[in-house]
Amino acid sequence: MANVIVKSDERIAYEAQVAESFGCRGNISAEQREQAEMIAAKTREVCRDNHMNGGY
């Protein structure tokens, strides 16, 4: 059985926003998509941790 990641609409939109901020619009390569996913995940993690520690 293959591992499948089901993404929320919010997560998909945020990853697209991250990709666009780096100039990737429309059809992007798998490598660019993976990079946007990694950046978006790390950004969410940092924001969540900062919020828990009294920031934002």
C-alpha cells in the first residue's frame, strides 16, 4: 500500500502562495513543488512555535 498525504485546501493554497512568491506560476516542476512544500511546512512550524512562546 502506498503512503498518501491528503492536503487541506488551506495547505494547498499556502504552498501555491509560497511558490508564487519565488516566481513560480502555473505549471511548476516536481522539484519546485517539493521545495515550496518544505518552505511552507517549516514556516508553519516556526509560526506555530512562536505563537506558543508568546509571540504574535
